[in-house]
Amino acid sequence: MKQKSLLLIVLTLVLSLFLAACSGSNNAGTNTNNTNNTNNAAGENNEEDAEEDEEATNEPVPGGDLVIGSTGSPTMFNPLYSADTASSAIEGFIFDGLLTSDTAFETQLNMAESWDISEDDLVHTLKIKDGIKFHDGEALNADDVVFTLSIPLSEDYDGPRAGYFEKIESVEKVDDLTVKVTLSAVDPTIHIALGYPILPQHILGEVPIAELGEYTEFNTKNPIGAGPFKFETWEDGQFVKVVANDDYWDGRPYLDSLTYRIIPDADALMTALAAGDIQYYTVPSTDIATVQEWEANGDLKIESGLALSYTYLGYNLRNPLFEDVKVRQALTHALDRELIVESVMNGDGEVADVPESPLSWAYDEDVPRFEYDVEKAKAMLEEAGWTPGADGTLEKDGQKFEFTLKTNQGNKVREDIAVVVQEQFAELGIKVTPDIMEWSAFLADIDPPKWNFDAIILGWALSTDPDPSGIFHSKEIEEGLNFVGWSNEEADKLMDEANLTMDRDERAAKIQAINKIIAEEQPYTFLYYPNAHRAMPTNLEGFEFHARAEFYNINKWWLNPNAEN
């Protein structure tokens, strides 16, 4: 048995892939929790007091409620079944996994004390740290790990995560704190499955797996995990509140509570930020200049970096309008993505061409590109049989080229892009009708088995592992995240092969080949890679920017009562 070199493995954080609801939505104005300032009495200014104040400033102080702003509302709190960023964020507060990822996307032990792997990479033995408890006081042990990892293996499981567990042949309890996971084949992404949050077997063990996804008693009313915060309240459409877990295995969080406040209107959310009613918020590009002014005035601070995500225009390939690859390529040619980045996003991002981030070790710039060229787009559509009808709208075999474009309310960038798409496709003779929807209703329309959409503007918060199969493999169409219904036999083959080797260079070459096929076939028009701007109170300490995890190590965040605010 060998100890795995963690620096060679990359782990998705909590959930492998999530729909990016609102480019993140958490901002901070004047800190309303800074109520414990300590000042020397009049006339006292000796070195000893100065030293004590300096020490107090540098030592974490418990207390405070951090109000997080979001335009997206969660749908549930069960990480094996949810697929949106709002749910994921709150699940990250409530639940915890055996493994995690650092800011360099390298795997780290979390609730696991050790992780040993056999020489043939097929047997993974994990030892759980002793003394970990769920929020109800019950001990977390091997039974809970076996229970959790076995759920996606069941034929009754209907959640979107099965793909990451499909090579698990068995999950066995060795002793109360040790689990052995045996694979049917080498799996370089097994760390994703092993890092999923652990669910309580003593609460959910008697619930049929076929009913787990709809088990509201746990998923929405009283989720119990072993994470740093405990669920307290969910007022649907308004806020979710979690409170510090005094018995958290890694030490009680410094913050007393987190209030995840939901304000669907982005302008109203910015107003709340300015007033200090929201204290942490990931600011969209449309508002970053305003918030930078507030930072210059000392009202808040901003931490920025390229986010591990991309935004796209996706086509429902079940719709005959989008079946022809030449049509999809033409649509990409007809969209001025540079203009979108420069005007809609104020230059705050990069044009995307593939479903992989420039932050990834598998990223490759040498891919097919479809630059802005309206005349070429028109010619390609004509070659595909689309010609102007009497009213100027393109027609083919009696069908007009017109469709509805859905996106989520509260994301001003996406709302503005929908208008750009409408205007620029109109130049081709294509009629686009934007439909701006409330987040949870939007998800209900696009998720399987409904697939009630023509085209969408959406984003992916990517896994820290570059495996694209969770989104683009044909096996993920019926119940997974490939809801556009794209299928390519050669890409499927390459995805399967890429997940049968532990050699990173070999995997990178295959993933790059897959991404070239995807870029050529354009199931999405890839729009841009965004930057993430996370605004927060000036006295918030312990924050580390993570390109994927908006609330990385939130149990270590604290509000400094001695800092200037």
C-alpha cells in the first residue's frame, strides 16, 4: 500500500460541477458587525497597551453575523442531488468531505486522516479522523461514508453525480474509522467521488434511494451535516441562516452565523450593499467600477482573480433549428463576443472558445475558432438551406428560424447579453425572444427530464479537475448535466480513455483533443471567462481567494474589531 502523492491529484471542491447562477453574488459595504472597538482611556498611550492592541488585532476574535448577498435562491441542501451554485454554497457551510482542494487546486486531506492507494491504483483506503460529529451529536464513522458513497451506485439513484462513481466496484467498512473503496478500473478522477460531503446514515439510511432526491424533511427542512455551520432557517426567496457548529472537528468557526440573503434584483442588491445590509457579495462586471469607488472611500475591500468558470450560449440540440453543426458555427460567427466582453462586461473577462479554463493544466489555445463575421455566417446559413422569407425571417422547409432565449433574473450581464444576441441574430434574419426567469424556475425548465428550452445563457463553475465528461459525455444526457443533448462518438471514446490513465500528460493530450471536437461542433457558443470580484467588510480577516470556492475555509474568517472600518 502506498501513500498517494497529493500534489499529483486535483480535486473538485465539494461538488464536481455546478451551474453558475449569478457569477456569484456576495458583496460588502460598511461593516455592521464592527461593534466591539476597544479604545484606550483618555491619556493612556503606553507601549504595553500598544503591544496589547497590536496583539488583539492579529488574533482571531469570535463573533458576528456575516450577511452574504445572492441573486440566486437555493433549491435544496443535498450535495448528491443539487446542481446550482446557491445550493452548493450553503451545502459547503453545512456539510464536509474527506478530501478538499487548496488554492492551487491540489488535493488535501480534510476529514480523512490518511488516504492510501494500492500499487495498481484500484484500492483506496481512507481513515477518518476520530471524534468528528454530525450536528445532532451523532458520531461520523465508516458507516456514514459507506452509505454516502454507495448512493450513486444504486440503480435507483436519479441525481446528476453518478458519472463520478461509476468505476467504484465496492465500498466496504474495515473498522469504525476506516473505509476501503475498490475500483473496477483505474480512475484519475476518483478523488472527486471521495471528496463528496458525507451524509448521515442514521437519518437517511431508511429512506429508499429512489426517494432521496425528493426527501424534503432532510433536503429542505432540516439538513444535518458535519460542516462548520449548522442549518437554522430557510425562508424561501428571502434568506438562509446557518449558525456556528461549536463541535466542528477543525475548531468552532469564528463567525457566530452566516445569513445568505436572496435579492433577485441586482440593482436592489447593490443598494443593499451600499447601505451595509449586505456585507459579502461577488460583484458582477457591470458594477465593479462603482464598488471600486466604495473601496477607495474605505467602505469595503475587494479581492479579485480569474474565476474557474465560463459563460456560454447553449443550444437544445433536440430542436431541429440547431441540429446542423454548420448552423451552430454560423451563430457563433454572428455574435461579436469581443464586443460583449468590452461593452457589456466593461472589458472584465476573456473571450472563451473551449469548455476549459486558462487556469487548468489541460487548457490549450490551439482550437477551432469562429471569429465575428456576419457575412460568413449568412453564407453558412444559406448553405444549410436557410433563406429569407417574405418578412425577412429565415425559413427552411416551411419553418421559420425563431426561438426563445432563456436566462436567469438578477444577472445583469446575462440579461444584457440576451439583448445583444437578439439584436445581432436579427441581422441574419433570426428572431430571438429573450425570456428572463427566476432562478429556480429557470433550472426546473432546463433540467432533465423537462428540457423546456430552445437556447439558454448560463455558466459552469468548473471542477478543479479538467475532465469534461460530466457535462459532455452522452451518458450524461438522460439524467446528468448534458442537458443540451450533445453526443459525439469520438469524444465519448476519448473521454473514456482519458479517465483510464493516471498519467497527467496523457490525460491532458486527450482532454485537449476532446475540447477541439467540442469547439468544432459548437454545442455551445462559448462566450467568456469571467473575473471574480469578491467584496467584503474592510475588517474581514482570514479570507483567501480561491478561483473555484467562493467561501474557501470560511470557518477561519473573522471580523477584526480593532481594524479601521
